[in-house]
Amino acid sequence: MNQTKVNLLNYDHQALKNYFESLNEQSFRATQVFKWIHQYGITDFTKMSNLSKSLRERLKSLTEIQPPVIAYTQHSQDGTCKWLIKLSDGNCIETVYIPEDDRGTLCVSSQVGCALNCSFCSTARQGFSRNLTVAEIIGQVWLAVRALSEQEGFHDKKITNVVMMGMGEPLLNFEAVISAMQIMRDDNAYGLSKYRITLSTSGLVPEMEKLREACDVALAVSLHAPNDDLRNILVPINKKYPLEQLLPVCKKYFNKEPRRKVTFEYVMLAGVNDSDAHAKELVKCLQGIPCKVNLIPFNPFPETLYQCSSRTRIDQFSKILMQAGLITITRKTRGDDIDAACGQLVGRVEDKTQGSRKRLIAIRSARHLQQLTEN
Ligand code: SAH
């Protein structure tokens, strides 16, 4: 009988050690395999030359190393690279690589679709399908490392930073996201420091309270509005966790390390949240919180009613914040010509929140897949 094999990509270092223990194998063997998988990108047990032949055969019979697959790659004129990644159940997600002079940032997805329904985000349009597994989350990093090393013109491009800012709400897939980030941090895998991994959340207060203990990384919070009335519309989870609950958690988040700051993301929507009055209200809101503000020019997508604020409006908004002493950075829009910018990631999703298997929502990346199957 053909038993399903255990996918070792689902295990962080500790989980892999536990698994080896359950097989009565020594724990340092788990570390060796962990390195083969993540540092050398090896999926074939026969190539793991420091393991005995019998262990290799045993692993081969019980386990596999199965990353998702890249279905389609797109390159932006600005060097940004977007991969459409196909999962074993046919769902697709997107992962984006953003090269800059001094760093290379990988934007990783945590769910297929998203349940949170933020009104200005295209991922929200497609509804929620399911959480990604650890293998599918860390698999994006695994694939990107390999793809960059093989892609012409990208050989020298490294992943120095990871942002959990792709599709989905990472804190609604807590356990898997934590394990995946632990693998990113592990010196036997990707060895990224806690300052170089950023988790972005729409503000799930209970999970934020657990996050710091579970895995210490940089935190970004999608604020987008300086008061509850407006935030209830833009980020509806605010009705459950209003500002009076969210802001105190942000204030104390890094209280043991006063030099670290929470980043507040604020999407600039023309005529919606971008007036001088909003800026002043935001200053009040953030008083006493060790933080930075990241202004994100709105990235449009088909059928959205929002528009991005003008450059002068963004500059004026930013000036008010800076004059009040807030560190404010306007995020550069990258990869928008390939729909890889913030809020433009869609993948292709079967919308289970609508209860209909037939309801495949037509979205842009679906077209890419279609092109693929036509060619
Ligand atoms: N669910 C997480 C990660 C989302 S993506 C979160 O809410 O934080 C990362 C950032 O892009 C978030 O701040 C999100 O609000 C923002 N974003 C979403 N749609 C956008 C759009 N169309 N234009 C600009 N930023 C957008």
C-alpha cells in the first residue's frame, strides 16, 4: 500500500529533530538534513552524502522534500520579479522579489486569499480559501533562492530581508507562519536576523500579544486611518479590535528594547484619509508609541473606486508627521507594471467563503495561468 510520505519541508529545526527522534535516529542527523534542504536546496536523499546509505533509504521510503512549483515568472522594468506559485491542490499564490542597491526583499504570502476584506486591497476581492502549510510558506523562500541563482542577471541577487506582506493575514495562520519564520531565522537554514524579517498585520490584538514570545521579528501594523469610524470601513477587523485595544499593544510591543520601533503602514487614498486634519489626528493617535510611519501610495486594481493621493498631497501629509517628530518614509512603488505592488497580489482562488466550488473568481493572474496553458 502506498502511504503518504511526510513532507520534511513542513518541519522547522526542532520539529525535524522530534521527527528523527520518533524514528530513533540521532538529532544531529536532523540538523544535517535540515541544512541539505535549506542551505543546499537538495531534495534528493541520495545526494545527502554525509548520511549513511541505510538512513538515506529509510528517509526516501518514509519522507519527501516537496516544495510548491513556479508556474509563471514575471519581471518588472524596475527589476522586481513576481512568481506565480502553484500549490499541490491547484491553488496559486504570489511571491515577489524586490531588489534594491543594498538589499533584496522577498514578499511572502501566508494564505490563499484573505478573509479580512480590507476595502482597498485586491487580495480581499477573491475571498479566503485556506491557510498555507509551513512547506508552502518556507517553500516560497526555498524556491526564490533557487530561482534567483538560476535566473540570468540575478546571480548576484540575494534575499537579505523577508516581509510577510504577500497574500493573506499572517496572524490568522499563526502556527505555520511562526514555524516558517523560525526556519528563516535558523542559522542552519537562511540565518536571517530578527531585524530582517517583518510581519505585517491588520491588527489582530490577541495574536500580536503572543507573537513577540513565539518568534521575535520586526512588526508592521496596517493602520491606514487615524480614527475608528474611518478604520472600520477601510480595515473592517477594526470593529473587533478598535484603536483603543490595538494602540496600547503597539506601544508596549518593544518595551524591553527601546530602540526598536513598530512600523505603521498608511495607504494614501485620495480624499479618503489623506487630509491635513487626518495627518494631525494621526500624530495624536501615535503619541508616545515608539514607531515609524510608512506611507504607501495606493496601488490601483481593476474596478476599485479608490485613487492614489497626489504626490504633493503625500508630501504635505508626510511633512506634518515629520514636523511632529514622527519618522516618516514614503514607500517606493515597485513592480506595479506586473501587478506585484502592495495590495495587487491575487493568485487564483476558489472562493470557499461564498460556499461555491464553481465560483472561480476571474482575476488578473488567472489570465497568466491561461496563457500558460494555451502556450
Ligand atoms: N494582511 C497583512 C499583510 C497585507 S499586505 C496586513 O494587513 O498587514 C501589506 C500592506 O499592503 C498592508 O499594509 C496592506 O494594507 C497594504 N495594501 C493592501 N492593498 C493595497 C493597495 N491596493 N495599495 C497599497 N497598499 C495596499
